[in-house]
Amino acid sequence: MAERHSHAERGYRPVDLAGVLNAPRSILDDGDSYPLGARTLYGIPFRFGDERAADAALLRVEGDAVTIPVERSFEWMVIAHALESPDLFDGQTVGDVCAHYTLLYEDGGSERLPVRQRFEIGPTPRLWSDRAIPLDWGQTPFLAVPDAQHRLMPRTHGRFDAAGARFVDIDDPQARSPYVLPYRFYLWPFKNPRPGVKVSGLEIRSLGPSVLVGAVTTSDLDEDPFGRTVWRDVLIDLDPSLGPVTEDLSVTVDRGSATYLYRRVADVPDDGSGTPAWGAPVEEEHRAYVRVAATPSARLTLSRGGSVVGACGWDELLDAGRRSDGGVTWRVPDAGRAWVRTVVRDAATGEPVPCRIHFRSADGVPYPPHGHHGHINSDGNTWNLDIGGDVRLGATTYSYIDGTCEGWLPLGEVTVEAARGFEYRPISTTVTIRPGQSELELTLTRMTDMTATGWYSGDTHVHFVSTLGAELEARGEDVRITNLLLSQWGHLFTNTEEFTGRPHTSADGHTHVFAGQENRSGMLGHINLLGLRRPIMPWCTGGAEESELGGGLETTLSHWADECHEQGGTVVLAHFPVPNGEAAALLATGRLDAVEMIAYDPYNIQEYYRYLNAGYRIPLVGGTDKMSSEVPIGLIRTYAQVPPEEELDYWAWCRAVQGGATFVTSGPLLHMDVNGHRPGQDVSAPGGGPVRVEARVESIFDLERIEIVMNGRVVAEHRSERPARALELVADLPVTEDSWIAARCYGPGADVARHHDVWARPIMAHTSPVYVRTGEGYGRFDEGTVRHMLNLIDGSLAYIDERSRSVWPGRACHRHGQEDHMAFLRAPFLQARELLRARSAERR
């Protein structure tokens, strides 16, 4: 009568070795930790020795042959075995026959199988405590697999020292530190030469070294027990009642492997609205994909947390192509694929153009270029992560390329998205990949060329990427100047190794990256120090959250600014006006070259207007404050106009910023002049005569309105009835006092259309002002602003005097070298107070 299989065994049956086991597990290194009894390895059932019979836990064959009773027919046999001696590491020749295994058939026939060193068998691993590298690492048998397998790392949690492994996905049993014994035996599968004939026994004869056998299993299935098929996509659709696709949803495969399960990428409606290749919102998604490699008898299980949601047999799914049960639908699309080399060309020049690109199948499965990621960091936060020149905008991950890339693409329809900054028209198109196809060409068309009129883009505020990574991403976004800022976050110092004191310029001269600093104090503020020849320390001060816990207040932003200017650098107040402590003192004393916008916010811009209304002439710049792979370099950028007699380099761009020839944008390309004068310049309107303001904007994003702002008030507006890609506004404005004039524009909607970056920044642009004077010199004053500034200065002094950590427990010889440290800290605030009081006195 045939032996019945349990559901768990499904075609595999362990062989009972109880009658032949003759050796204790202690002959293995650290053998007491090796588990015995019924075990499942690679989804296959095995029966190792009994824990209750530790003296006879495994079979040791030396000298006389040993026959293991089998008494069954089978298709495959899997033997867990190893050599006791480490002869391989003492110079034994690879391929030497170490033993013969003979199948003894019930009909009297036999089949002898040679067992060779490092082919079918190898030495049992040891602890190798005296070796820098375990000798068995990378020398496992060619035709066998270890008795420990890879597994997925926990997706959303784990020890800090395993963080890197989580990005690899795989928990490799051989790659742990410190080294532990991950396995003891090798599992060798072989196909029975006579599967229809009953095997009475397996004879094992050693030809010298001792052979150790831990377990034997047979299979009645005509499948390689460990499988050799490459992964294929599996699509999963969930009934809404089962909840959306989140990171707690997973697929496991008992006889194979499965990746993490990811959301599929939804197509953006092709209705002419919106902008392609700039991401898609993260919405509740009930469609997922996972990549599976498995044997036909494998079973796939879908779980949420610890609860099973659904299951499916792999062979059944492959045969039918689709299986549905309990609100879960499993599908396998066509598995055809082609390795395709893609070139993205500039329509005007025909040359490859750097850009970012995204490919996905018709089912919404990403196919990134080789070397890039299909789904950055699962769906988790990417703060302080620099992974492969990729960016995620909402639900879509893009890869930065130099204009060329290659990798697998599925056969059939593939959606391709490509974008390059704000001056090229992005594309989203569907191409058909055919069998045998190896090449794909795409084209990006420039909408406008800002450099033709001397306007060059830059990002004043980027963190965490490398210099070369910043170059790649900046080229892909058509950003000419990138300021990569070193900084400190408690005990974490970032980009220390990037500082060189000079710009890094790409080989084509197009892109410049300068590693400067963002120096930070939690109460007083953050300041960008651009163009430094030498580091200015400390990078951060005043304790948490910027510097170390319990750290003292060592300096001020004003002193940092002075050192930067002494080196010929440019000083920008980061994400103006917050942290809002020292901003007033810096402005009052003229230490700022510009203030930075990282996202348009009514409060922030009104604070900027407040200072302009008080007569402070300060340029506006834009920077991303990129600290995440969910923010592209230049999403908020500064366009600065370099005079036509100068060639663009890093220093020319900084001079243009200092001169106020700037506008800030998250997409729209905004131009404004007042009587023919650009931002940063003075216009004379003697006697209060009117001035003509001309503003125009073009954009790859939809726009709704363009406005002229004079002294903080909107004095002219053009609002489009429907979303537009270009707007113009001309206004003749009477001027009765010295005034500043700027232009701004917005995307559609009361809340303004937003990007899909991690901070959902609004689509807008804002120029620096043109200054109109009615007399010889320009001058404005606002008593309320001066009081506001004096109060900020008093508050900062109160913080320094009464709350800051400024009492060193022992004698402290400070970097500034002055004896009176408190006087050093207070000095710039006292200077600012004096200047402000003098301004008020002049107006009385």
C-alpha cells in the first residue's frame, strides 16, 4: 500500500535514518546548537536525528559501507551531507571523488553515483575563530545548497547594525558579523536514473574522508527540488474590504522566494491636464506586485501582519494564469522580457541628454534601469538616504541617467516617463517592446532656453548626497549650480569628506557642485555658508537638536557670516525666517546676501515683505533643503542672471545672487522688469512718476494667476479662467514713495496645485524686487518692523544670558580666542540694537 503524504510534505517524504545513526552531533563544530528532529528546509521536509538520542544524532561513514533502507520509488532524492575533514582547505584537489553513493534497486540493479569534493559535497563549516574570513565562505559545493537559506529581512524594523542588510532585502546566513555557523550540511539533489523502480536502499561508501549524513528525503515530483526558473511578476488585486496595499502585507513562498510586495503604479489620466513625469499622488491602492521564483509544487501565502489573507498553489496559478479566492485575485502576466538599451536625445542637438526616467509595464509594475531602484526604500521615509541616483515623487520612482541606460523591459506595452527640469517638456508615452528588441530611442524637447538671456538655475540647499551624486541628479534636473551643504545632526556629521574648498565642475562644464556648509543653532537660526575655502567650525552649536546633547552655545550666526565673508563666500539665511532668532540682527547689520525660500508659505513671504517694507534690500533665493530621496535637486530653485560679459562659473552665479538678479521657482519661469530694469536694480522715478511693469511666465505646469506686488500689496493681477501654461501682465503703476516691486505667480486652486515631493510644495514663482526711488537715494522705513526686530534681538539676548548652555564646568579656551565668551556672543546683537535705534532716531 502506497505511503500517504501529509499536506505539508506535498510530494516529499523523509527517509527514516533511526536504524543507522551512529555518531553524536558534538563532532560538528558548535554541534549542540544544531537543531535535530523534523525540519523544513527550502519548503522540503527532512527528519534529522532525535534530540533524545544525542549520541546517535547523525550518520558517520568511514571504513565499511553503510546502507540506508529506503523501500520506495521516487523521482528525486535530496541528501543532507558533508565531509568531516577540512582537507579542501589543506590543499586537496577540487573534484576528487570522496565517496560513492549507490542506489540499490529491488530488481537487483544498481546505480553508482560519484560524490566529488566541492561538486556534490564539501567540508562541514567550522567556526574559524582564528581566520579573518571563514574558509568555507564562497567555497560551498557547486551542485548542492547549504542547509540554511536566504530570507527577507524585516521590512520596517530591526537592529541599527542590520540597516544596510534591510536595503539588500536579503538576510544572508553567511554574511553575519560576528561570524556564526549558519549551517552544517549541504543539500545535494539528484534525479533517480530509474524512477519507476523501487529502491530498496542507498549504500554510502567513503573513499577516505569521513562522510557525515544528517538527513535524506525523496520526492515523487518531476521537479528540481530547489528550482531553476528565474523570477516572474505576480499581480495581486485585493477586494477593498481587505484593506489597501501597505508595508504590513507580504507574500511568502514555501518552496522558492518572493520579494517584498509593492504597490503597483497607477496611470495618470491622459486628459491633457497635469504634467507628466512629475509623479503621482500616493492614494489608497489595492493592486500590488511581487516577484516570485519557485518550484511548481510551491504554495504562495498572502499575509497581513500575522494573519493569512489568501493562498495559492504556484502550479495552479501558472496553469490557469489567474486564481481568485476570498477577495484576493492572483495573476501572472506574460513573462517575456528583453534587455533594452535606451537613449534619450535632445530634440535640437540629437545628443543624449541627462534626465530622469521611469519605465513600467501595462500592469503598473516598475522596470527601472539596471543599477537603479524600482521602489525607493519600500514606502518608508528616506531622510538621510542616498540610494543610487533615484528620486521618488509620490507613488512613482524615477532614475537619474546621463542620457543612456539599459536593463530588462517586459515585452508588450511599456509606459515611459522622462523629465529634465523646468525648461524641457516632460514626456509620458507608451512604447511596445517586441521580442528581440535591444534598442529604444526617446526625445526630450526644450521649451525655452533660459541661458540664452543669461539666467542660470541653482539650488542653494542640498544635503546627504555625494558630490558626484549631486552632479548626476543636478544634470538630470538641468540645475547648473548645486550647493551641497555639510552639517551636523547631534552626533551625526554629514558629507565631511566632500569638502574641498573649490567647485566641482562636470566634464562638459555644464554643472557645478560646491560643498559648503549649513551651520545651525536651534534657537538662533540656520545659515548657509556658500563658497567656503576653509571649513567654519563648529558646524552647529547650542545643543540639541542641532549639535550634541548637552552642548554649549559656542558662537552665533553673525560670527559665522563674518568668517564666510572674509573668505569671499556668500551668506544665505536658510528657510527664512525660521528658526526665527538672529534673523533681525543679521539683517540690521547687513550680514546677509540673500534669504532663502524652500516652500512658498504666506507667513514666510509676509515676513520677507515686512523687512523689504522697512527698507532692507535683500535678494530672494530658492533651495530644496533636500534631505530625502523624495525630493529632486532643484524642485525649488534660484534663477540668477549672470551679466553677458561673464561666463558662467560658480563665482559668477554667486555674484549674481548677491546683486539680487534672481527669481525663485518650483516650475514657472517668471520674468519681470520695471522700466526695462531687472530684479535687483534701481529705477529712478523722479517726482513720483508712473513706472511700467511687464511680467510674463511660461511653464510646463498649469498656472492660474500672475500678480504684481508693490510694497507688500497686490497692485495688478491677471487671473486665467482656465489652467494655462503662459501668462502675461503689463501694468503702469504710480509711485508716490520709494518702493519695491516684485512679481509672483501660482498654480491653480485655492490651495495652489502641489508637487508630489515629501513636503508637497506648491507650484509658484517669485522674483526678487526692483527698487524704485523717487529721489537721489532709495530709502524706506517702518517703525513697527523696527520694534519687531528690536524685540527679536532682546529675545535672543535673553536666551543667551538666561537659557543657553554657556557655563563651561572648567576653563574653556574658545575657538574665537576672546577672554569674555558672553561678550563675544552678545556683540552682534548689541551692534544690531544700536543700528536699529539710530534708524528710529533719524526718523523722529
